[in-house]
Amino acid sequence: MEFCVTVLFCSCVILSALLVLLLLLRSYRLGRSHLPPGTYGLPLIGETLQLISAYKSDNPEPFVDSRVSRYGPIFTTHIFGEPTVFSADPDLNRFIMSNEGKLFDCSYPGSISNLLGKHSLLLMKGSLHKRMHSLTMSFANSTIIREHLLLDIDRLIRLNLNSWTDRVLLMEEAKKITFELTMKQLMSFDPCEWTERLKNEYVLLIEGFFSVPIPLFSTTYRRAIMARTRVAEELSWVVRQRRTSCEAGERKNDMLGALLAGGDHFSDEQIVDFLLALLVAGYETTSTIMTLAVKFLTDTPLALAQIKEEHDQIRANKNDPEALVEWNDYKSMKFTQCVVNETLRMANIIGGIFRRTMTDISIKGYTIPKGWKVFASFRAVHLNPDHYKDARTFDPWRWQNNSEAAGSGNVYTPFGGGPRLCPGYELARVVLSVFLHRLVTRFSWVPAEEDKLVFFPTTRTQKRYPIIVRERNLSKSHVRTG
Ligand code: HEM
């Protein structure tokens, strides 16, 4: 017995000594290589658990705040299995984004690549990425939205709102609208039984992005991989049909049409991966921003009253109360644009981006070695009181005086920047604006129950924001006659 206790005691001492040695060695290396200051936390897991538990709470900011006040806006940590340089510095963030493909490369874990498919825009690199990025941009730019997409955006939003009675789960409705819009934009499909079935598979696929990515242990991830196969099969079928009709001279004005008609001769697999990644990139992001804009407005009655007034006025200027939203209407939504900007700033749906250094990088007195992971945090910049007064308060009016809020492009980057700037940035803004227009002019609402923001694994509301809606009675005096 005594022997066992001694052995146990000795093992503990040796293990502790090894642990201390390991930590000393790591901090020695950290000091020598002029890395930004910081802590690595525990071996292997680093500071991942602290990060996750902060983002699971309703106030995640202290995780970054405490490190920024100790080490400054650029610090070293160890998260998700790797030492990582964390940047809360707007200049470094801009430097990272604009040197994409030269000094930094995007890096996704294999589990994400499997879900996206190897030909997705998010995984493409080099000249192919450049070409496909600009093709995607050209399919969601303001001219295309004005001349083609706006009509469908307005129509599909109205169609969905027609079915709203009493209790509505706003996040679910927003997802439905976003999915239908994307199917229309990519492949000219109107909602039907087939798109509904595809959506059900697609939802399983999306869940995979937020699961533990180990097929053996995670049913969600396994299910997502299987759903991906089925979604890809369905999309391949569409691509084959469209290829045949394209060869017969039929051309549709959508993203699939552009991919088939271009001189690139993409394979079916390439096109499927490409379309699928576009569906993924716009789905959770746009639907979340739609839900959170409504939540922020509901919690800020003055802003809600002002936005209602703006949209009632747009309706009042039309002869026909059913008239479509036109480009000029969108352009006249000045306060709405402040609400959109502020929602994107506060919500930070994409909180930041991971990259990997392609070479040793010296910046701001530090050296980040080749192969290291860096995280450019948009959230840390957007919520920093040095850049925004009362940074953690929803204040759409700050955007009325652009000089404060948009003073430097570096401090406002909800859509990223550089060669990987979000190609859907204008589309997302238009969808949100038209949605708000149709919502506030048609309904008034109250939250059905208390719901709060959560931040892990993504920013959203805990209960998908249930609301009780009532049709508004817009007085006839609001509608101009003659
Ligand atoms: C509020 C809505 C949205 C937000 C906040 C958002 C944000 C972002 C951000 C920050 C990036 C940069 C990622 C990186 O640098 O690694 C990005 C990339 C991307 N976004 Fe969006 N996005 C939104 C909506 C959309 C929509 C509607 C589409 C559909 C067209 C879309 C398609 C993409 C694609 C394809 C990329 C990858 C670009 C590339 O790697 O070259 N996004 N988005």
C-alpha cells in the first residue's frame, strides 16, 4: 500500500515537472520568436474551453477584452488545437485580408472541406479563385439586382408573408425566404415540392457545419455528409438537364446559365460544388441578419417607429398599395440603411476569419512564423469603444453622421475585404431592406416569449425569435391618389 502511494506521488511530481517544463519551453519559444505576447493555456486544449464558455454566455466580450487590456490588440493564444495569433487590430485585419494568396491563405479543417466540396469558391485559390470570384460578383452586383433580382426578392418575400398568421418563428421563416431566393437566383427554380424536399436535405447538411466533425462519434456530422451526397445528386440532375437544353441553344439568365455558357467547360462536379457553396454562404448569414434586425428594432422602439415612418412614406408615394418595391424605393431607404449597417456591426454574423501565414511575417514589431494560424476578429473591432462610441449599444443613428461610424474602412468589415470580399454583400443588404419594408408596412408584432442572443457556435437567438404578428391597417390617407 505504502509502495503504491509512493509510486503515485512520484508519478504526479514527474508529470507536474514535465508540464511546467513544457509550458516554460513554449513561453521561451514565444519570447524568442518575437511573437505577440499572450498565453497558450493548457497543453493540447489551450484556451479553447475558455473561449467556448465565453461565447456560450450572453456576454462573450470579456474573453477578448481581458487579453487586449493585458497584451494589446494583437496577442497569441491557443485555440481549436493550434497556437493562433488573434488580431483585434483593424490595420492588421486589413493587412491580412488584402494579402490573401500572397502572405496569407485561407484554411478550413478537412471536415468543412468535405461538406463544401473541393470546387467550392471558399476553397479555391490562385487565378481560378480570382476568375470565379469575379463571376460570382457579377451575378449579385447592383445592376443585376436592380434589373433582375429585385422583382423576385419582393415577390418571394410577399408570398411568404402571406402565410403568416399569429405566431411566427422568425428565424425559420427567414431561412425559408433565403433558401427560396437563392434557388431562384442560382437555378431559376420557384418554390415547389422538389425545392421543399431539397431544403429538408440541405438543412441536415448545414447542421454538419456546427457539429463535432468526427463521423464515428457524431450522428449529426454523419447525417450531414449523407445529406450532402443526396443534395449533390439532385443538383447534378439539374445540371445535366440544363446542359442538354443549353446545348440546344436555350439560355436562362441565372448563375447556372453563366457557368454552362462560359468558355470554361466546367465539369458537373465542379458546378455542383460551386452552387452548393453559394447556397451555404448566403443561407445562415442572410437569415440571421433578417432575424436580428427585427430583434434589435423591437428592443429599440424609437428606431422601430422611425423605420415604420420611412416605409409608410414609400407606400404613401405609390398610387397602387400593392405596387412592387423598385430600385428607387430601395435607394430612398436612408434610415433603413443605418439599421442594416448597425445590425451588421452589432451582430457580427461572421465574427472574423481564420488564415494561415504563407511565410514569416513581420508586422507592428512582431514576427508571425510561416504556417501559423491567425484570426482577424471583426467582432473585436466592431465592438471596441475606441472605434465606436457606446460600441455595445444598438444605435442606428450613429450612421446618419457617417464621419463617426464609417471614419475608416478598416473598422467596419462585416463582409470581409480583399480578394475574398463577400460577393453577396449588396444582395444581402437589398434582401434585408425589402424584407423590412414588407414586414413593417404589413404587420405589427410583439415577441411571443423572452428570447436572448447566443454566440456559439454562431450568433443567433436562442429560441429562433418567436413573434406574434397582427396585420396593420394602413390608413387610406397613406396612399396617394391620382
Ligand atoms: C449578412 C449576410 C452576409 C454576411 C455577413 C457575409 C459575410 C461574408 C464574409 C465576412 C466573407 C469573407 C470570408 C473570408 O474572407 O474568408 C464572405 C464570403 C463569401 N460570401 Fe458572404 N456574407 C453574407 C451573405 C452572402 C450571400 C447572400 C452570398 C451569396 C451570394 C454570400 C456568398 C459568399 C461567398 C461565396 C463567399 C466566399 C468568397 C471567397 O472566398 O472568395 N454571402 N461572406
